[in-house]
Amino acid sequence: MPQKSVSLAEFASIARTLLNEGNQTAFAQFVLTGIWGEDATQAIVDPMRNTLSNDHAVSVLRDYDSLLALVPSIPLQCTIYVYPVSRHEDNLCTTVHISHLIDIDDVSQHRCLIYVPC
């Protein structure tokens, strides 16, 4: 069986073409196995094709029903901003009552780990 290395975008494009042609069997076979065409070529998705450089700026928008993060250190090189998009009265606007004993200036205090400002 012949194989072809494709990027994720190329894989999606081939799948979209098969779907638009109306051949649901060919579409399902391709998205499940990577096999398509008269010569039964198998697509091998190469995740390293079309990668971004390490210094490339990335902007991502997502819709979260909930967002909680508890890690001892956040492995990021830039700030993450999270903005509510729902009606203000539907947003959580308080603590979620998760606390931990934290040492601040040699004084141990229970502090809320997650607090959502209003």
C-alpha cells in the first residue's frame, strides 16, 4: 500500500473533499484509517509539518464552562488572560472554597487558592 506524508491541514482538506463529494463510505474510511483514492494510498499525518517557531506569537480563543487551575508552578512564558463572555450575573463571582496553608513572610496562613473577582 502506498503511503503519503501529510500535514494535519492536508488531512483535513482531503477529508473535507471526500465529504463534499457525498461518498460517506470513502469519507469514513479515510478519517478512520487514512486510506483513500483508487490506489488505496494511506495518509500518514506528520505532526512536525507546518509547526510554529518557538518565538511565534499565538492567540487562542476558547469557550470554557469552568476553568480551574491548581499547579505548584505554571509552566508558561507569558500571561494568560481569561475573560467571561456570559452575562455578568451568570458568572461565578466568589471563592470556590478551596484553600491551602501557605507560608508568607514566615507566617502560615490559610488562603483561598481560587478566587474569582467581580
